[in-house]
Amino acid sequence: MIRFPEGFLFGSASSATQTEGASLKDGKKQNIWDLWYELEPYKFRDQIGPDETSGFYDNYKEDIKLLKQTGHNSYRTSISWSRLFPDGFGEINQKAVEFYTDVFERIKAEGIELFVNLYHFDMPASLQEIGGWDNKQVVEYYVSYAKKAFELFGHLVDRWFTFNEPIVHVECGYLLQYHYPMEVNPKKAVQVAFNTQLASAKAIKVFKEMEINAKIGIILNLTPAYPRSNHPEDVKAAEYAELFAKKSFLDPSVLGKYPKELVEVIKSENLMPDYTDEELKIIEENTVEFLGVNYYQPLRVRQMPYRLLDDAIFMPTNYYLPYEMPGRRLNPYRGWEIYPDAVYDIGIDIRDNYNNIEWLISENGMGVEDEERFRVDGQIQDDYRIEFFKDHLKFLHKAIEEGSNCIGYQVWTFIDCWSWLNAYKNRYGLVELNLETKKRTIKKSGEWFKKLSENNGFEL
């Protein structure tokens, strides 16, 4: 039997855009996903857009009851910025205040520790029109939004997050074209990254000044970079990969400073952002109190063997090449390597290099296509998901045994949710969602997760 420390948190994570639906209902205005779907619906799988997500906005009372039935003692969701402030600033939407207050009160009434994230890739469309995170005025609008959220819901929320995976809206929005505004603009990407970090620090500053009886952190997708070999050039490639993928937000969030090696690279590429010494001081003095870690797959890299053109556009992959390790264990539906060992490596890295800050796994999960194949007597028998959880929990437990300060494990996700451009291609939930009838049915993994939480561990 593997047992976790007393009080260990078991739960799941979700986001407003991926679960609420009701995109323009009760005063909400468009965020960038609503806008993008309106402009280019063909880019979204089966042309399912954000208005047709899991229906939490209309079904939350029943959905929250399922949290308890699947063993949750913690749950993380997000506030939709454009639901609370339809224009991103200014007049508040009272219907949204009532909705989130009722949601949060009902979660707390179930005895569940409530984690609330302020930003999950969902910039209000009106603010994207003035530049989004490239515009420092948007930073100030975000801080005002965060302050109002603290005032309205601070008595209900146990732990806050400023951002979920901020490197994603940087890379996917301004380098790789997977998120709106789909630009390829390295200069903007760097500015967006800096302004996001500044926004996080400024929100933390306000939070501390308000003396709220809770903790505040940030959620980062910490993807360890493993070199193809121990050849110096492969090792150097992995170091570069971690500078971009991990340390770019981890170091300033936890340590208050950017890695000098990263700054040198950005300088050498002539991509330095606009900033002031005062802003650097705000980042330095307002670090997170705990850390959420999303982990799905490792990053395997090798030496960049090619010479680039002098005017080649900057991309992180100018400094390394991704490497597919022969014989890797693979989730074929997502194309991601399954490598649970990395959870241990993450825990030890945080212990040794980041002040052993309090942290938790804030997302870990397995998306599988066409789960209907695994239905037996009306229930999805997702043993593959249970094994995935077990494998990762073993390595998490090992890190905890060796002193890593991990306080919880949250899976992605609670009820099958909408996954951005992939819509419902892959299912991740502990609870099945029937898209036609909207019926919710607990999967075998949901029953197993309840036992995991009740026993504070599981049998090997």
C-alpha cells in the first residue's frame, strides 16, 4: 500500500472556457476563443465551439454533487474574466457575481478545498483588440480584475492562482499559431511573457496588501528536458530547452529573478522587452507562496546540428531539436510520451533548486479517443487511466518520501471537457459526458479515485 501524508489533497482541475458553455449568456461577452470560433469555426474539431462545452454554467448544482461522489477533497476551476467584466474592465456583471458565489459556496458546503485560477488562456476579446498581453494597460486591467475577485470571493477561496501555464499563451499565441491572435512575432512573444509575469507579481502584491486569509500561487507546466545522450552538445540543448520551457516563468515566480542565461539569449536575439527597474523590483518582491505543476509528457531533445540563416526568425527550437526516443511508451491518441519518472525529477528539482516550496500536481491526465469502445454494462471501464494515475503517483510518492514538499494531486479533469481546437476528440474525465443528452456517468476511474482519496493511497 502506498500512503500519502495526512491531509493530502486529491482532486481535479478544470477551466471556465472549457466547461461553462453559455458563452454569451447573462451578460458575458466574447473572449478570444469565442471570437476565433466566430471568425474561423473550421479550425475547431467537428466545429464544436466554446458555447457548446460541458454545460457547467447550467448544470453546476448537479455537477458539484458529483465532486463528492468521485472522492474530491479539493477542486480547481477558473473565473471567466469576460463573464465577470464583459469588457475586461469597468462595469461588473452582477449575474456573474451571483453565479460564481453560488458555485463556490456549494463547493465549500461539500467540504472541498477550493482553488480558483484567474486566467486560463481566455483574454477578453475587447482587450485583445488593444493588444492583449502586449499592452501594459491590459496588465493594469488584469490587476483591477484580480483585486475585485479577491474582494468578492476571498472569503470562500482557499488557494488562488494568478495564471495557468502562462508559457502556453506566449508560445501558442505569438510563435506557433495554436491560439488567437495566431501571430508569429518573437518580439511580441517576449513582451507578452514579461507583461504576464509582471501581471502575476502585481496581483500577488495586491493580494498580500489585502491580507486575505488564503495562499496565492501560479500554475506552470514544468516539462523536464532530457538530453538524447550525455554528449556535451546534447546536454547543452537540454539546458536551453529548460530555459525556455521551464525557467522562463519558474525562476521569476519562485525566486524573483530571471536566469541570466535566458536574459543573455534574449539580448543576443535583440528581443529584450520594454521594462523598468521598478517593474523588476515588483517581480522580485512578490513571489508565489506555493506552486501548481501541470505534467503530461517529458521534453526529449538533441543538439541543433544545423546552421541557421542570419535572419532566421527566433524560435526556441533554434537552440535544440526535439528527439523521439526509440521504444518510448506512447499515448497514441495525443501523440505524447508517457513517462511517470519525470514526476519524481520535478519534485527533487523543486526541493533542491526552488527552496522546497510547497507545491502540488495541479494537472495530470490521459486523453483517449472513442472511449465508447470500453463501455461495459453502461460504464466506461477506463483501466488504462487508472494505471496512468497509479504510475505517476508512485513516483510522486517517492519524491515526497525524499523530502519534496508536495501537498496534493489533481487530475485533468473532472467531467469530459472541451479541449480548445481538439474539442471532444480525446476524453480526460473521471465522469463521462454524453454530448447529445448531456448525461453524466461516473467512469471506473471515478470510482477508483474515490477509493484513492478515502484510503489516502492505493494498493500496488
